Amino acid sequence: MMKVKSMNHSELQTPFFMIDEAKLIENLEKAKTLKQLSGVKLVLALKCFSTWGVFDIIKPYLDGTTSSGPYEVKLGHETFGGETHAYSVGYTEQDVIEVADICDKMIFNSQSQLAHYRHLVEGKASVGLRLNPGVSVAGQDLANPARKYSRLGVQADQIKPEVFESIDGVMFHMNCENKSADSLSRFWILSLSSLVTIWIRWSG
């Protein structure tokens, strides 16, 4: 990554992304405070931001990465370190084989995928399942799992009770671009307070 201090934009000869290091660190300090106050772990979503040129700045603040495909998993494992989470709306068997040895958590989108591939992950990584709570506090519809015809995660009326015996945790992705902590708190109290798992991962 090239650092630009006094260069004019007109002097750059190719398209470019410009990252304000001071603002990046300012946001990371907020993440650090959130971790200290809550005890949560925070991971970088490589689907949204995979600019490895600034990973050295980000690493001290976050606990690892989360990925949506095999190449992102490898990028996170090889260049960022920390915890490596793998999630995909649809894995192939080869995808699972490629990343099972280098991820710490592998999260499946459906019970059928979990049943087909769990044996490839057992003993290597923690296994999770994405649940669709049927409600969302996402700020935009693209990442809203509660929208009509959504296949993002397992719907409540489709969950087989015995599935919880074969997983270590669950994932919810229904908070994308939400700026209201109150709405998330209400969702937790009304919908999830009785759910017992080893870990819960919030995304978005």
C-alpha cells in the first residue's frame, strides 16, 4: 500500500482507493472500547473490506476475520491471523475440505448442508448453523433475512430440535447497518434470551 501525504489526486495515474488512516484508527478505537465494555470478540468481515494493505493497522484491535468463501478464508488465515470464521450460503464438498483445517469456526446455512459436511469438520473446527429469526433490524433490505422468499438461514418452524446436539453455536445476520442498540436489545429479550449455546455470532 502506498502512503500519500502531500501528493495531489491528479498526480495518481490509475484508479485508486484512498483510506484515511486517522479515521480508520478512530473507528478501531471505538471497536476497542466496545470490546472492553461488553467482553465480545470482534472479527473483520472480509466480504466488506479485504484491503490487506492496512491489516497491520487493524490486527491489534480485532480478534480475527470472517469469510464468505474459500479464498477469503485463506486470505484471513494467511494474512490477518487470529480467529478465522468460515460461512457460506452454499458449500461444495471441496470448499469444506479446503478450509476445514484452517478455520476455527465453520457455519452452515442449512440443516442439509450441516448433515452432509459436518463429518469433514469434526475435530478440526467449531461447528455452527445460521438461524433465520424471521425478524430483522437491518438498515437495508439486501441483507434482510426476514424478507419474502429469503433462504438465509434456517427458519424457526423448520428447525429440528435435535440439530442443537450437533452444533457448538449459532449465527444471526439481521443487524446490517442498524444504528439502534435498543432495537437489537429488544430483539434479544423477546426472541433469544432462552437460547443456550456455547457461542452466538452476530453479523452485519
